[in-house]
Amino acid sequence: MLSCWRKITIFEAYSSGVSEAVGFKIIGSGNTKGVVVNDQEKQQFFRQALEQGEGIVRLAPTWVPRAFCVPGRRLRLHPNDLYALGAHRGGIDERWFSSTTPADNGPLTPPDEGLSYIAFGDQKATLRDGIGLMGESFLGQAAMNQYGGWVMYSKFFDNMHPLPHHLHQSDEKAADVGRVGKPEAYFFPPQYNFANDTFPYTFFGLEPGTTQDQVINCLKRWNEGDNKILQLSKAYRLTPGTGWDVPPGILHAPGTMCTYEPQRASDVFSMWQSLIADFQLVDWSYVVKDVPADKHQDFAYLISLLDWEANVDPEFVNNHFTRPLPARDADEMHADGYHENWITYGSAWYSAKELTVYPGRRMTITDPAGYGLICVQGYGRFGSHPISSPSLIRFGEMTEDEFFVTYQAATQGVTVANLSSSEPLVILKHFNPGNPEMPQRSA
């Protein structure tokens, strides 16, 4: 899914102010309170956090506004805080998880926007610095040697209206502007989709039989209002508890369900729809945001951004719709008081699982790699930490729903206890590339 931003006029270019919220303030774009500054102090901070947390560190909520989008109001952020960074920055419709990637969000973006902070005591430091200074302690030596760090992140994307048909470039095409390609995946958690908002359907790809000339003609009609590119595509009803795989080069116009999105750490995109929902015009600059300057009107080059065969694939659903797969034998898991599904799999860049611990049960879960997590339902204990899914969050306040689990803790096993007698404890876990247990997609 694309990151939405727009150019800011001189009139709008005043500093963003963060509204104060009652409670413990540990985060906020540009908020330096409690930030550990030098590398020596950071290393001490990370060691203490890892030791006290037994290899599990607590992450503060990372909120990201988008000037181009309208909040869907399902992130559990207080309604008074949807525009906490100022109306000129746009509404908050994203929460990023385990992110070492800053948001590419226009000229007023603070340098730490999009970065996850480790919170310990009354101090904080970014996960990016933690992995940069002590990568082996977080990810293990093999992952550091192979990938150089944490190269994915996940997020909730929650928009009131559908997004335009767009694509994310491949490595080959992103390299033309000095960047890397962006595959991504979707999962629709039922706990965050009590309302469907305006359009719970996503357009994917192009109808089989569509020609490249038809698509080029849509681009050439950009300034005529609706360029009618969706007439060449097909919409699919979104279903909570399922997902989709979206490799680079595939056109997609995401619908309005709140989406959990594991993705590669990149922010390249190209929009191909000129009018959204008959009310919002899209400037041509969004088509060519990540296109070389000499190719802005080169329609042959723009068409080359598409993975053409994947877009017109008559078996698109079979090849890209993602059904949950049990991570282990279902009967054995149930006997041990839990169930775990793979919800994102088959990618060379990330994977994700959904862990459900039954009411009143305690179990120990092992994984072959470190991971980030977000708790979406219930409460209990996760290792030495209390864990709970909040019902309402004020901007700037801490929560007990997000953590990062180091390689050592994951491989040794984390004890998870559901302290409710009636409600399941549900956790989404996102992994770096290379999880050896990840299933492949069926051919």
C-alpha cells in the first residue's frame, strides 16, 4: 500500500505542534524528551533493556499521518488525537510496527517519523539504533551477515476511503532512482475491522485480455477527470482473517478495511488512477514520484514498471489470495492451549503469524528467528512483560501491546499466559526474511 503525502505550500509550512495528552509521554514526532543521545549511553540502555526484559523489549506506538488520506478511525487512537500533529500534516491513519525505516512523508516530516522506539524506564532509543549498534544481540549473527539488519516492517493502514490504483516498483526499476523495490502483503485482522468503512473491496491487476495500449490511453487521459483505469481491473471483496500477496509491479487499489501490512523497508510507488471515488483528484506528480526525470512522459517506460503477465493473470486469485495455514499440527496445538497460523508466507522479504492463546492457558512458543509483534486482543503475560490490547490510546502515551523479541529469546522459547477466563489472547508476529519454517505458496 502506498504512503500518501503531498507538497506543502509556504503558507502551510509552519512547525507542527504535538497536542498534549494525559498520561505517560514517551513518544511523538520530533519529541526529544527521554531520548538517549550518545552511542555509549545507548549501548548501556539497550543492554539494560534486554537484560531486564529477558531478551524482549517494549516498543512505543509509532503514529504516522498522511496528508493525502482520511483516517478510518479504527486504530484505537482517541478521536481528539487523529490530527495530533496538526491538520497541515494530515490525519493519522497508520501505525508502524518494528520499524527501522523513516517515513517518506513530505517536507515537514520530522527525522524520526516512522521509527520505532524502545522504551525502558523513563528513556527511549530507536530500534534502528539498537540493531545498528548491537545487531547480533537483536537478530543473531547469521541474520546480520545475510541481511545486514532488520529489512522489513509492518503497519496498520486504516483509511476511510479507497486508495488509487497504483504499483510499487521492482528492484530493477527502483534502482533507476537509487532506491529498492517494495513487495508487501495484506492481512485483515477481525479485531480491527468492526466496521468496513466506505468500500471493503480492492481492485487488483488488470482483466485478462487488456492491452498495453488501453492502459497507456488511460495515462494519457490523466487531466480529463476520471481516466477510467478501474474499468480495466476487477475488485475483490475483502474478508477478515484472510489476506493477499502483492509483489512489485502489480496494480492495486486498496479498499477500506484496516490492514495489517508486512512489507519490505521501502516507500516507492507510482499512482495510476487520476480520480478517487469521484471526489479526489490525483496530481501527475504521484505517477512519477519514483521515476527518472527524463522518463516522466515516456509511456513505454511507465508501462515497463508493470509486471504485465502478473497483472493479466487469469489465475490471479489462486496465485495471490492468502488463506491462513496452521503453523503446526492443529490437534497438538489445541491440546497445548493455543493455535498459530501463518498469515503471510512465500515472500523472500518477510513473513507473519497469528498466535492465539486460549483463555486461562499458558504455553511456551519457540521460533527460529527474532520478530516484532502487536497484540490485537486480550491480556496476559508475554515473557516477563505484561501484555494487553488497548481499547483507546492517547497520542504520546505508552501501551502494553507492542514488543520486539530477540533471536536468543525466540529460539529459547517465550512463555505466554492468557490471564483472561473468557477471552483469547491474540498476537500478530512479523519476521525478517529467512524464517526457515515459513511455508511456500502453492504453485
